[in-house]
Amino acid sequence: MNLANHDDLTGALNRRAFLSVPKARFTAMAKNNSPFL
């Protein structure tokens, strides 16, 4: 796994999620999908 690419992709997804879902759900997704966060 390329961690740099993972971080870029995760950041983009998290920014998009943060704009489109409630904060609580975003936080849960971030914890579940971003072990490097």
C-alpha cells in the first residue's frame, strides 16, 4: 500500500463526506475507514 496515495484519497473522501453527511456519521466513517488518521 502506498500510504501517501492512501492519505490523499482518504483526505479527499473525508472532505467530501464532511460536506455531505452529519458530523457524527462523518466521525464514525473516519474512525472506521481511516486507521492512519
